[in-house]
Amino acid sequence: MSTEEHRQHVIPTSIYVGIWAVLMVLTGVTVFASFIELGDWNIVLALTIASIKATLVVLFFMHLYYSSKLTKVTMIAAVFFLFLLLALSMTDYLTRGWLTNPGR
Amino acid sequence: MATSDIEIAEHSLQHHFADMDQQKDASTFGMWLFLVTEIMFFGGLFCAYLVYRATYYQAFVAGSQTMNIWLGATNTAVLICSSLSMALGVRCAQIGKTKMMVVLLLITIVFGFGFLGIKGVEYHEHWINHQFPGPNFQFEGAEAGGVNPQNVQIYFSLYWAMTGLHALHMIIGIGLVTWIVIAGARGAYSPDYYSPVENVGLYWHFVDLVWIYLFPLLYLISKKHGG
């Protein structure tokens, strides 16, 4: 039967609480930043903060940092395919206005 | 205690796995694969959001300005707290503190209901203001801003669909955590066998993750310009 050395890595409570504190601060920062007029950079900043938060949740709350390479590759592939879905769809929708007079 | 741990483990090992480690790796990897399909599931809605936001940006700004940013931010904080109690609960399962795990998961459930309660207040507010897509949809002041209410309706369709699907995941999540609490209280888990706790934890964090993106995309589009 499994013994101690087979068991999954146990992350110290302090790391979980630390990640939680960073997530709470970043939530405050993203709300604060939304009240500052930055033009197109508002959405860039908001999504950057969201992505930092998501990365922290995935790496530590979901233990991906301590998981097997197979799990890591699977998660990276998922993000890549989501990017493909969004990016290739937008190559269509964002470029429809480029040819205003098709045939000329 | 050690003897009963081994007994739990032997009863839990399915015959097609070599040992508990292999079984745990397979089950956790299976959960990750499921979450990958969930990413693509929500991805379709995020893609629709992106397309219509790019097309009707001013309408999306007008729609997002009806959101209560403080309730949204509070709900984000509630979910992050629920993720912490869930993560600590899984940790307790890892080290065999089952009673503490049950307590932490009960706290997670309370946060989950807290989130749904706040969401319900917001839904009620939108409902009585006719901000639900359909024949009764109304958007006051839209003409003043030069925004077509039909386009604002697209924003609200996506708002209800995305937050509604997320809320459905929360309800399922609360059900799953309740199941873990009951099984855990009956002594189903030990440091050698806690895969269900780990996997429900992964699901809960994933639902938190979706909200981390929904909040800025739906609530924080623009507070100043447009409208």
C-alpha cells in the first residue's frame, strides 16, 4: 500500500493564505483601475490582472505547479486551443470591413 | 487509525489499476481533461462576447454601466474566499484531518450560497428594470446616449447566458461539495484515498476562474467614456 513518500506534495497553509491575499489585493486593484480613464489600455490592464489571478489559482489552488508534466502540457494545450478559437474567429469578424467594395 | 486508513485504501482500489498512486493520477488527469472541455464550453460564449463587443462597443459600455460594480467586486471576493477554504479543505484531506476538512468545506458551501444570494439580488434588480432580453426588454436613456437598445439587448443576452451558466456551475459545485462533506463525515477519505475531494476542489477552483474573467469583462468595460 501507499506510504508517505507516494503521497502528493502538501503545500504549506501559509502559501494558500498568501495566494489568497494577493488575489484579494488584485481584485481591489482591478476595480480601482477601472475608474481611471486609460482608453484602450483599460481592457488590457483588466485582462492582464485577471490572467495573473487565473494563473495563481491554477498553479497553487489547483496544484498545477506540483502536477505531472502531462497535466501541465494538457492545460497549456487547452489555453492554446481557446486562443485559436478566439483569434481565428476574430480574423474573420475584425477584417470584414476591410474590403468595402468587393469586386473592384 | 493507520489500520483503518489502509482498509479504506484497499476497499477503494479498483482492480484495473496497479496501485493507489496510479489510480489517483488517472482520476486527477481525467478531471483535468473534463475541465479542458469546460474551458472550450465557456470559450464559445467568450468568443460570442468578443465578436459582439467588437461590433457594438458603445452598446456594451452602456449595458455594463447598469451593473453594480460593488456587488460584482464583493462576489469576486466571496469566490476567492471560497476557493481558499476549498484549497485548505483539500489540504486537510491530504494530511488526514477529516473533521477539519468537513468544517472547511461547510464554510465553502456558505460562501457558495453567499455568492448565489448576491447574484440573485443583482438578477432581481435587472429583472424589475426590464433588463432581461425578450419582448419586455427596455433600456431607459439609451436614445440619449445614441445607443440602439437592440444592441444593448445583445449585451444583456450574453450577460444572462454567461453569468447564468456560471451560476449553474456554482449550484452543481455546491451539490458536489455537499456530497464530499457527507462522505467525509462518514469517514470515506484518508491520506491514501481522497481523489474525490481533490477533483471536486479542481472543479470549484475552475468555476472561480471563470468568474475572474467574467467580472472585468461584464462589469468593468468602461466607467467613464461612452454611454
